[in-house]
Amino acid sequence: MASAMAKRLEGKTVVVTGASSGIGKATAIEFARTSPKDLKLILTARRIDTLKQVAAEINAEVGNGVKVLPVKLDVSNPKEIESFVSSLPDGFKEIDVLVNNAGLVKGVAKAPEIATEDLNIMFNTNVTGLINMTQAILPIFQKRPEGGRGDIINIGSIAGREPYAGGSIYCATKAAVRSFTDSLRKELIASRIRIIEIDPGQVETEFSVVRFYGDKDKADAVYKGCEPLTGEDIAEVVVFAAGRRENVVIADTLVFPSHQAAAGVMHRKS
């Protein structure tokens, strides 16, 4: 017998940005596992070949009850987002859930040595891309009865709550996401559109590899002596939030691994 959560998700169309790896990939898989009989997944990222592999993994595990559509999309490019909805096949246009997951961090430089290229890619992806995706999908939600219906789930970060040295630009982008999310929730209060933010603490994904420009040794050192969260840990929270009864809004969630108590407060085993 299907769970209550599985039944609530049945028939829905879910968009996950940044779905080629990490939290995004884990979120796509978790949605499919939770509601394997009748679900549509639109997976977006810059790496289309990797997205196709994710789609194949999902279909191999849960079967054809989940329809997966990989779409090449760079959220930092406004023109690509402008044509995103109109380019979808008819059966995938009625989106119900948007998971704004795409994001990155580049470098640990401090002012005045922050590279302009790094600054621009972080803001264009983490902030402008998230806002543009929201604006592309929100009209679909607003057309529905009772002022509209649908879920926008933004993946933030503890960095948006507690800035730290060496992360000024990334922290600023995640603080912007937090402010945008809170404003959006207030603006849409008369609707049944749920605005949800999930803020992970330390998670081990490709995130740190990107931060250190591909230097895996430096990335691995970030997690030495501790057990960070995984993409799967955050994916479970995302799907739980989307699978609540329509009147229930998991508005704001902060998720830490057990060794972490704040952005810079962590216990590492020697």
C-alpha cells in the first residue's frame, strides 16, 4: 500500500535544477523512490550527458511509472530560462514543484582579492538564476484555482544565516536567497503556493571540489575528522516538505550533521 506522502505526490510534475550531481541528483532519485507509480521529473543542469545517466538510473530502479525528462539548462543564462517552459513537451508543462537547487561557490578569496569572474558566476547562478527560474515557473502556479497552487523549494545554506571569513560572496548570495524566499512567502500569502527554504550545514558533494577549482585534496581536507551530511540527507528533507498535506508549510529548515552547531562551530576527531 502506498504511503500518504506517495499519494500526495502522485501525478505531480517536479523540476529540479542542478540535478546532475549532489543534492539535486539525490533529490530526483528520492522523489522517484517515494512516488514511483505516477510522477514526472524534469531534471536540469549544464551537463546533459550526466542528466541522461541519472534518468537511466532512475528508470532502472523504479520502472516506467516515473517519466524523466533531462533538459540542458544553465540557470546563470537568462535567455535559456526564458525559453525553458515554452520548450517543454506538452505533458511536462503543468509543473507542480520547483526545487531551486543549482548553486556553487568559487574560491576562498577575501576582499580586495576576490576575482570578478568568481563574484559574477556566484551571483548569476545562486541569486539571479534562482529568481529567474522562480519567475518562469510561478505564473503556472498562479493560474490555478484559489489564488494558485504549487511548491517552490529553495536550497539555501547556513552561510546565508552566518557569514564566515573567506566566504563573503557565497554567504552574500545565500543571504539574498533567504531574503527573496521570505519576501515571496509574504507576497503569496493569499494563495496556496508554498514557499519553502532548506538550509544545509556541512554537506559532502562536488561543492568543495568546485570551490577549490578541481583540487580534490583540498576539498577532502574540508571533511577530515568528521562525518558531513550527504546529498541524500538533504533530499529526504526536500521530499518530506513537498509531500506534506497542502495546508502544511515546512517554511524554514536548518539541517546540521551531528558534529556541527553553527557555521564555524564544528568538532573534528583527531
